[in-house]
Amino acid sequence: MGGMSSTRNATPHISDVTSDGAAWLASAGAYPRSTLSLWEERPDAPVVLPCGSAFDVVSAPAIFGRRMLDRLWDDGPGSGPVAEFRGRMLLFAAPGTAQRLPSLLDWEEWSARGREGGRTDEVPPLLCHGAGDAVTVPAPAGAPARSGSRWLVAPDTRQPWLPGPEIMLWAAVRAARAAVRISIFPPADQDAKVYDVSRRR
């Protein structure tokens, strides 16, 4: 596919959406061939794709989403594809995650308050997009500065591993706890951080 890398198992960079990764993204829509044709002609074009079949998406505020992503890679199993779009982090998750995650977060907050007898570290509102929802995904290639969107962990296979609701809950709770200990400002070299997909799972 024009403008896309075909290398697999490499450390992802912003535009490393492979042909297989693009095919997986396109498979979420009703007309995958049309989406792939569009990307052949315009690899810098973001598209709107439905959630609920190939993936769900958990959308978090950018700084908190970055903390979730760091927890997933530093202490957990890794992540599925992850993008930044207009100041929010889009964490791609297993279908069904959007339906279960809100109730898991409510339960965790309630049980933590009971255990600790007071306020717990709060997870900011997460937008969970599942069946019946759609999200705009960044282009496979292009100028992220102009569009305000980019891939942090780019799709690189037709069957990517996607975290489920329990793993997303784990990452959110640990990110909330970490927020108490660190500055609200992201590190100066945040753009330099890469995530090695070869160590996932």
C-alpha cells in the first residue's frame, strides 16, 4: 500500500501503519475496499469508522491517557493500537470493552471508598465507544501537526491483540494512583517514547 511500511514487529513510529494494519482498520467499516482505495489515493486522510465489531475505543484526556499507556507498557501486557486525536488519547480495545468498563470503574471506585473509608484517587471521565458508535481514526500517513492526530502505537497486523475491560480498568486505576505522585505536566521528551510491540503479552 502506497506510503505504508510493510515491516512487522518493529518498534512503532507515528506513521507506521502497515498494509495489514490498514486492512484491519478498514475491516471495521461496511465498505473496507472503499476505505483502502481512499487511503491508496490519500494516505493522509483520517476516516470515521464504526466501533463494536473489530474494536472498541476508550477515549481518555491526553495526559491521563498517556499515563494509562505507560502503565500498560511498563507494568502490564502492552496495548493495542493507540492514537492521539484532538487532545484525547484513543486506546483501541477488544469489542465489548465499552459496555463493561464503565460498570467496572464504578465498582472499583465504590469498593475503594469502602476499603479506605474515604475518597479514592479518581479516574477522569473516560468515553467508551462501542457498538452503535463511531470514531475518527488518524490517517495511515501524513502530517500529524496539521491534522492534530497521529498514531502512537500503529496497527501492524490483521489480528492485533486488544486489551479487554479488566486490563483497561487496571491501567486506569494505576494511572490515577500515579497522577498523585507526579507532576501534571507530561515529560519534556514525551514524543521520544516508543513502545516495543515485540514484547506485547
